[in-house]
Amino acid sequence: MELNELYTLVRNSKGITTDSRSVSEGQVFFALRGPSHDGNLHAADAVKAGAAVAVVDDPSLSGERFIFVDNVLNTLTMLATHHRRTLTIPVIAITGSNGKTTTKELITAVLSRSKRVHSTTGNLNNHIGVPLTLLSAPDDTGFMVVEMGANHKGEIAALCRTAMPTHGIITNIGKAHIEGFGSFDEVKAAKSELYQWLAGNGGIAIYNDANDILKELVLKTGPGKAPYSHPAGIKLTADVTDGDSMFLNVRTSFGGNEYPFATNLFGSYNIDNVRAAMATGIFFGVPFSDIIDAISSYKPVNNRSQVVDTGRNLLICDAYNANPSSMKEAVSSFAALKAAKKMFILGDMLELGSESRAGHAAVINQLKSLGDAEIALVGPRFMEAAGEIRAHLFRSSDEMSEWLSSARPEGYTILVKGSRGMTLEKIYPLL
């Protein structure tokens, strides 16, 4: 089947999926291969479950409901790029070491006050997720917001060739995924691939001009520029308001007027994510009152600065990602929070490579200066770095779960933060 024929079939279907366990009637199933799975093995099940057709690259599968291609992933990517070329809407790419998903969600909320927005679902931000995002865009989409993650140099450039963004945001550049990149300079080079794409294709970087690294990269790579402080030629400021609330309160000024507002986000470190959303909304002409309302109404989910009252304790769930910069900011914000009883539950920061020992040691030193809060550290890297710090030490979340089952802490305000691989969400039911 020719690519154009397959594209027409996909766009006229009930949607696309790569998971045979959740096929809906009339969807197109793409049988992707991975390091530990082969979707071809489940293609027949997908068809039986109601898939209109299954796109496969195993020649042993034949029949009118199987479409054979040389490589399913390559075909999915080509279809996504083909669809992208049919669109004449702004496509905003978001990457960075921290805050990608929160920024994506905030921008989606803001731009939705103007037009229909189609954005990355969850954390589908890689070479599979980006094509899936593009291909699933409804016909009446007015803006597309595409999150892009990367563990190695060249990945952002490849995702840009698929998504062809017209605008881009790098939230920040920190020491994340150094194990894959090799050094901080390589992280900078990899993230700046977004700016390079924009510069070469007439795109515009919406950027944090208070961040020296980003400002330097914008000037060096040369895309069109829309700084957070003047996204549409009018000065915008947004600062953290001090207060006793655990949520981020913001004081912003625009057009000579001040607008204080509260958010449902924990931590002052989220202020740059708020700035990104405000600047993007202003740039695209969303009324300022709608921007503030969208940001103040947004409630985080999925372990990202999410506040949960369990009835026994108040949890700040931030266990989807962690690296030295995000951990430092979270610990600092939590330390400043006023609460009768506080507990830090911190899990290892993964994929730091040669920076791992120093990164975990820096967190230990920060914790030592914070006073009487109870501390629990989870993972072999923190155990190795712990030294003489007064803390409960656990090799894994399962080991900590055993302790929590008997200790049953109550009346605490608790920060839970660590890398996704530490599976700290396992302990939530015990808190």
C-alpha cells in the first residue's frame, strides 16, 4: 500500500494505537518493535479486539486486515511528517531538563482559551510519542503543543524534522541525563538543537531572557526571538509572592497594571513555567485575564508538583523526575514551607553518569543545613552519599514500604521526590 493510501486510511479511522491491550473498535494498530517486545506478536489479537487494520513488518502475517511495511516505526514517522506538512497552524515544541510537562500543560490551558489545542498526552515525548501526537491531531486543531525529550545528542533534531515546529521553548538546561550525553556541554548542545531548527526554518524561540544560558544560545543560534519579559513588545513581569501558603502565589504586571493571583502548583521553582505560559499566551494574543484564569485554574496531576491530602498526611508528590537542579529547588521550597511536622522522602536521581556521586552528595549537604525535619532516603546512591546524616535509609521503595507499614506516620507534610525509576509512587497508599 502506498504511503498516501495508508495516510488516508489512518485519517479516516477511529484513531491509532500501539497497545494491543487497549484497542478500540475501528482503530489502526501499529505493531512496533522494542528492545523487549515485538508488536507483531500481538497484531492478530489487536485485529480480533476490533482494530480496523494492523500495520506490521513481519512478512508471516498476511490477510486483508494486515498491512505489511518494511519498518513500522519508520512508516509511523513518515505518516506523521506527511500529516504535519498538511497543517498551517502554530506548532510549539517544548524541551528542557526540568518542567517540560508542567509547562506544556500550562501552555495548553492558556491557548485553549483562544482555540482548540492538541498537545502531547502524558509523557509521550520521544521518537514514538511525537509521531503519535502529530497523527492524532483533530482536524479543527488551532494550536499544537509538542513535548520533546532526549537522552542523546541528535534526538531533538530528529524530532524537529518530524514535527517541524514553528515556535519553541527550552524551559532550562540542567544536569539531566548526563549518562547519555556525556557532559553538561553536550546537554547544552543537544537542547539547542531546537533553536537551531527554528533558526534554519524561520521559527521563533519564546525564551527566558533572565536565564543566561538560554539567552546565550538564542543569540548564538539566531532564531526569531520573543523573550519572556517582552513577548509582544509590552513589558511582562512575574514574581513569587512570599506567604504561608504551600502553593505558588504570583505577582505579575503587564501593561502598567499589577495582577496578583494564586496557583495550585507547589514550589517557587514553578515560576519559570508560569512565565513561559504567560509569555506564550501574550505572544499569541490570548486576553490577559484569560491567561491568568487558565493558570490559576490548572491543577497538576501525575506526580508533578501535585498536592494530595490522604487524610493522614499532606503529600507533595513530585516523583516523576529528578536531577540535581530540580531536587535542589524542591528541597529549598519545601524547607521554606511552614508546617508543624515535615518529612523529606527522596529517591535516587538516575542517569547522572559521572555527576551522580557529586549530585547526591550536594543534596545531602543541603539537607544537613535544614534543621529538624525527618528525612528518608531511598536508593543505593543516596545510601552511599548519606555519611553521618540523620536519616532513614532504604535500598528501594519496596524496602521503605515495609517500614511504613509499621511506622504509619501521621500528621506530616511530606515531600516525595525522586526519579521515575525509583517507583516512589508505591509508597503513597501507606502515607
